[in-house]
Amino acid sequence: EMCIRDRGYTVSIGKLGDKEIDFIAEQGAEKIYIQVCTNLTDEKVIQREYSSLEEIKDHFPKMVLSLDKGFETSRKGIQWMNIEDFLLNYT
């Protein structure tokens, strides 16, 4: 299994006001904002994971990763992806 750092990204943790962004992956001028959770079990968890990403106003990709299968793949332009699929396939 490859991690995103193996693909040439530097990874840091971000803050937006009182909210935390789990990971900001950067490679040159490119960025990917990533929130990670075990499962998107209810609306409270969904709101928590998506809300900090929704406040970021730039054009870079924003993703929520979880162990869920077959979840809604996008919300307000923020992509959801199964974390295993992300680790195996994201380039």
C-alpha cells in the first residue's frame, strides 16, 4: 500500500478558525484537503466532517474519507471516497 507522501505530497494538519482540517496534502502549487472518519453514521457526523471543508473558499479538491461503502459520492463539491479505495487508487 502506498501513502500519499509516497506520491510526492507533503502532508500537514490545518486549522480554519476553531475547526480542524485533518490533512492538507500539497505538491507544488496543488493542494488536497482531506477529512477522515471511521463512518458517516448520522447527520451530526456528516455535518462535522463536511462543515470545515465547506468553509474553504479556494478551488482545490476537498475530500471526506471513511470506511463506508456506497455512500453519497459528493456533497457541495466535496467528494467522498472509501478510504481503502483512496489509498489504493488515488493519484
